Amino acid sequence: MQITIRVTGLLTEYFPAGKGILPVFLTAPSTVQEILRQIKVNSELVMTVVVNGQRRDLSYTPQDGEEIVLISPLAGG
């Protein structure tokens, strides 16, 4: 099963070469929280999870082919 993770803001620092897109291959259904652990992203940096245009929480289990967008809190001053 494959999903795609797209990130914004501070989260891009956790992805290869600063790109905001990462394909993830899963051997079993996993929640967004479990996927974040697998790819070594701190879930506290995620403010909003959007899957196929709908807001979801960290307990959501994505289906094959879905795109997950992770939005980090806005920073600055």
C-alpha cells in the first residue's frame, strides 16, 4: 500500500532535500500518528491533517493511494 505525504511550513525540514512530498509504503494499515512515528516526524509539529481535501485527526487510517497533507502551526512574529 502506498500513500503520499505532503507537508508545509516547518515540516519541510524533515523531508529529503527540503521537498514537501514523500511517498510512503506501508505493509499494514496504519494511523497517521503511526506513520508520523515511522517517518520520524514529531506529531506535535502537526497542527492540521487533511486527507483528500477533508480534515482528519491523527487517529485516521488512510487508504491506499490517498494523499495526506500535514500543516504545521504558523510561526513568526
